[in-house]
Amino acid sequence: MKFLKIPAATITRLSLYTRALEVLIRDQVTVVSSKTLAELCGVNPAQIRKDLAYFGQFGVRGVGYYVKELIFDIKKILGLNKEWSLAIVGVGNLGCALVAHENFSKQGYRFVAAFDADPIKIGRKLVTGLVIHAPDKMSEVCREKGVEIGVICAPAQFAQDIANRLVEVPVRGILNFAPTQIQAPEGFKVENVDFSVKLDNLAYHLTAG
Amino acid sequence: MKFLKIPAATITRLSLYTRALEVLIRDQVTVVSSKTLAELCGVNPAQIRKDLAYFGQFGVRGVGYYVKELIFDIKKILGLNKEWSLAIVGVGNLGCALVAHENFSKQGYRFVAAFDADPIKIGRKLVTGLVIHAPDKMSEVCREKGVEIGVICAPAQFAQDIANRLVEVPVRGILNFAPTQIQAPEGFKVENVDFSVKLDNLAYHLTAG
């Protein structure tokens, strides 16, 4: 199943399909055609079939997809049939927003540890009850809590140092919101989130359109 | 130049190239090979040449790209040779983080208006000096300030209503951070930002890898 190189865009779309399928489950829809699912996701039906074909055969010809079955299968493909334990590093406005973000917990991402270098914040609790620890407790706390993914929300100039600490813990991957490129050892997975890239997309379409 | 349909991934990569080129400018590098630029961006050199080929001919064979020239050209393609005026709607933790985010202003995105429905916040000033207005002032303030892009940072249940107001202003596009799909009239551009999609990408690679 994992012999083919799967395009990154396919993985992103699988993720979007699960969002649409969750809405269908909420609305008690049990079966969906690829046409309807495609409309909900803003792609064409052939794209959905192509994306799923990388991972096997899904759906029933002339019937469509069983919603619960498909979401179960996609979540398994994405590794979302488990909960992931996250640490937030940097609990400023953005860090607080992420910890409280309902989509994260809904998708099975749980923040189990929080860190900040600001002495005023250390020892305080976030609204979720998480205690904020000093960065020098990172290895100890992350190991104790079984942190798998570190989420960096610190200013750019501290991001690399934080990443180095997270690699040392070791966590398994990093989601980086700091506006800078992070260096990590070969094979260590870092995803960068740059809001302004989305704005560039918008600007391009407003200009070219 | 605009006859071909440009893949969305190309636009996203162009945006990433500008980030790398800005680092080169900061480091006073004047010429860069496609190999070096590719390494900085985590893509292969052929990809860069292919992405740029959609828009014309760039760089000099055997020399590389003139950094300042290339960034100027890419920014022009992306519509970033101008400043964009933004309104933030919803100034909770995330909204405050976005308004203060250094990458936005660096890329020419300026928040010129802010709105929130919370009576306690209305009339207050953000750290940037922006006054928070009530949502019913949206048309008036957005027109007065020349807002082109509305950025929605409100809870999911208010997002569609806010989008409707922004469409009515009218602004030219919406960047939506609320965890819900927004309906907009045909041809009106909405970009959705879903942090958890990035986490799904990470989860997939940690599972499949």
C-alpha cells in the first residue's frame, strides 16, 4: 500500500475529505456519492477517486461511499485512528489560540504540555488547565507526558533553539508557526505554517482574476 | 502570460521562493543558482524552472538568477508589488496574533481596520493602535479605509454572517481562519486556513514513514 510516492496534495485533500465527511456524519447522512462529496470539498469527483485509489478500493459502484466506513479508512491512512500528544512551546496570543482551537481536539490532537521562557508565565495555568513550564524542563516534561509533536509558537529568533531541544527530547515531529525556516536532522519531519503564503494565494487570484 | 491555468501548488511555491530570496537579499547575495535556491526552498531545481516557466523566462544560463530582479518579478506575478489593506474581524487571541504577525506587514499586508462583537472590546485599541469597531460599522469603516481583504478570526458559528457582511461591503477576498466552510457568491475568492490540516500531514508522515 505504501509503495507509491503519494503526492503531498493528495494527503492534504484526504484531510479535507475527512472534514466534509464529519459534517455528513453530523447531518446523519450514511451514504454519499463521489459527486456530492466532491462538491462539498470543492474538487472534482475524478480527483477524489484518484486520491483514494493510491490506498486501495473504496466505495461501491452505483451506490457511493459509506460515510462512516470512508472516514474510518481515511483516518487510518492519515494516522488519525489514534490520539496524538502535543506540546506547545511559546504561549503568547497564537499559542493560546492554538491550545484552545476546537478543531485540534476534535481531530484527536491533545495538548499535554506547555512551555514558555517568560518568567511571569512559568507556573501559571492555561484555560485548559495545562501548567506552563520553563524551557529547561522540556526533556523531562515531554518524556513524562509522552509528547509526540512539538508545536513552536515562539518568536522567530528562538525557534531554532527550541527545535533543537525538541529534537533532543526526542519528539517525532515539529509543527512550526514561527516565521523562519527551521533546520532539523535528516529524516526528522518539520511542517511549517506560514499564514502569509495563504494571503499571497489570495493576492495572486485577486490580481490575475 | 495568463492564458495557462497555473497550478495552485505553483503559486504557493512562488510565495515560498520569495521568502528564500528575501533571506538572500538580507545576506547581500546578488546572484543565486537554481540549485542553491532549490535547496533553500526544499524543492528540486527543475521544479523552480518549471514554476517560473509559466510566467516567462527568468535567470541567465550558466549564471543563475539575479536575486533582486527575481524577487521583483515574482512579487509582481503574485500581485505583491502593491500594499494590500486588510480588516481583521474577531480580535481574540488568534486575531491579535495575526495583527501583530511580523510576516504580514513584511509582505505588504497592512491591517487598517478591526472589528469585534464583544461590547467590552469595542472602542478599545489594539497594540498596533487600531481601534476596534462594532460589526455594524463594517461597511462604513471598510469603505472609508479601503479594505480589500477581510480576515475572519471569529468562532465558527459567526463566520458565515461575517462573510456575508464582507461580501456586501464589498471587499475583494476573504481569508478565513474560522473552522468552518464559508459560502460566498460565485467568483468571490475565499481562502480557508485550517491549522489541523498541517497536523494531519505531519501525522501521516510520522505514521507512514
